[in-house]
Amino acid sequence: MSERSGELPGDAPGGGPPSGEPPRITRRQVVIQVVGFLVGVGLLCWCVVVAARGAEWDLVLKADRRLVMALLATTLASVVINAGMFWCVLRPVYRHSVRRLTLLNSVAGLFNYAPIRLGLILRVAYHLRVDPLSAATIAAWMLATAAIMAAALGAATIGGLIGMPSIGWTVAITLGAVAAAHAAIVLAMQIPAARSVANRLDGLQPMLETPWSYWATSILRLLDVLCFALRMWIADLILGTEIPAADILLLALAAQLISLSPVGRLGFREAAVAFLATRLQSGGDSVGLDATFTQLALIESAGEAAVLIPAGLIAMPWYLASMRKRRPRPPAAHGAGSASVGAGAPGPGAAASDAAGPAAAGSRAAGSNAPGTRAVKVQAADAEARPTAPRASLIDHDRGTSGAGAAPEAPSAAHSLRAPANERGPATPQ
């Protein structure tokens, strides 16, 4: 624990951004993100032009309402599933609130359409300012989540390529790949370089190695892939393109992978899905964009945006209100004063006794020979010699979102001198 009262491991200085401040990005990163955003807007406009010129929109306008509602429901399910993934990854070191993570996911989903990955920045800023988590723990959380998500996506890709069109073989191969990925992660954490990183990022190792957390996160990620596939299938039903199930799964995996692009998802995902669908259905002969498959990509993306944008706007007041309330910082610990006294510097107890004046000194001298007083002095000496108890690890923080669970610190000498009445010796006769 830092000497500064209430500072968590990994907080500034030397451990990342100060608590409550959003992570800083460089000018170069801003330029790359803005350029990528503009390229994405250009790709999106291209897809809209291709679909507008060659596709039939009457099928979309006359779509069954039940299909439209199912399209929106799958997106809403993805929002809750993603909140569950973040909760499961963090649970081995801290118990968060699924409700708050769902609201935060809605805000992040809204701003993921903006440049510079603003959704991720707002997410990290919230955890730094509101939650009792250090910057190192938040970095470990994001890294572990990305690693497990990538492992699950890789497993689903392997299962889809090898097992389809058999659903049973696809599920079996996917789960086997998930298990193999977990074993590989556990072995990788034994490498000295990986251990060095884990030592700097609080909680990274338990987040990655806890079996139930890993499997729960992986299953939820596979369910999220299923939601993407269902959206693709619903768009296929609306347009009547009759894409095979194996190709729909590949399109869903491609959409998820492109959504993780560091320069944003807007435009890139729609163009990638349209291009891949065109190649799959043409047998690899076409190098352009088919209007119908471009329309399919736009419908799937619009079904997601129709939920994420309103949900983010609804959750935005909650986010702003939460950001106005800084996380409570613990009061100055008595142990700081006792450590100062032990080091030879005057602590709070010494300052209080000096301010008491000669009268207090005389009263102390009058009762210095009492047996109870001598016992209190021994307790005070022990308290001065005892080092301050360190803050408990975040792994012990399982008592809700308040961050309770830190180990109590040793009382100061001045506090130890205040012995209860039943422990004081008999009054010295005058």
C-alpha cells in the first residue's frame, strides 16, 4: 500500500492514471482513430449506395413484424450477455453489479460508433472514478476479457470450419477448443515474462486461470456469437437469400471480429460482411459487392444500432450522475500517526498531548505509578512498534460494490492510550 492514505495499488504515481481521471491518449492515436473513422464512414456510404442502386427495398418495408422484433431482441440480449461476460471475468477479484455493467455497456455501445473508441475510454473512466478498483486492476480486467473473448471466437471459428454442417460436431469441437485454449493460457502464465506482467497487473492471473470464470465467460461469448448469427439469419429470412447455416455462422464470426477493430466498427463491419457474403455465395469468383448481400449487412447492422443508440441515450443520465460522484476515499488512518511516532517524528497523538499543556503533563505524572496505567503504557509501546497492517488484496473484496474488506490497520499510540474504564487501574490516592 502506498504511504498516501487511501491509495490503492496501481494508482498514480507510477501505476497509471490518477484515480477518477480518464486514460490519456496521444495525438498520434487521435489522428489514427479519426482517419480510421473517416475511412469507415466512406465504406458505409459505399455500402448504402450499392444497396440503394441494386437491391429491392420492398421486402424490407413489408417485413414481418415478428422478424423485426426478433432482430431487436437479439441485440438487447447481446447487451446483457456482454455485461455478464465482464462480470464473470472480474468476479474472482471483485464482485461488481450486473445492473450497473449493463447500463455501462449501453453507454459504451452508443459511443463505440464515435471515433477514437470513445466507448472504451468512457468505460475505463467510469471504473477509475466510481469503482474502488486500481488502474492496474482495470487494465488486467480489460486484458483478461479480451484474451478470453479471442479464445472463444477462435474456438467457434475452428468448430464452424470443421464441424459444419453438423451442429453436434460443431458444438463438440468448439467446446474442445475452448478447453484447449484454457489449458494453453494456464501454461502460458507459468512463463517468466507472463508472470512478470501478471505481477504488475493486479488480479490478472486469477481472472485468467479461475476455471468457472473462464468457462462462464466463454459460454457467454459463444451465446453472443449465436445472437450475431440469429441476426444474420433473420436478415436472410427478410430478404429471402437462403444462405446456408455454415455461411451464416462465418458471417457472424466475421462481424464480431471486425467489431473489435481498434479504429472503430462503423463501416468496416458492413463492408466486410457484404464482401464475405458475396464471395461465399459466388464460389469465390466475385471481387465486388453484391447489392442483396450488402443490403443484408446493412439490415443486420441497423438492427443493432436501433437498440444500442436508444439504450445508450437512456443510460446516459445515469452515467453522468455517477461520474459526478467520486468514489469515497478512506479517511486518514490512525496507523499513519503511529508509524510516524515509531519513526521518531511527532504523530497526531503527540501533537494532541503537547497541546494539552502543563496540566495534562501533571495529571499524567500523578497517575504514572498506577498498575493499570503501566499496562496501558505497555500496550502503547506495542502499538508503536507494530507495523501498520497492509491493505488486503482485491481478491478478498467480495462484499459488494463498496470495496469493503480491507484489513484493519493497527491503532495509533494515542488511540491505545484511551483504555476502557474497566482496564484502568485503581485511582492513585491523593
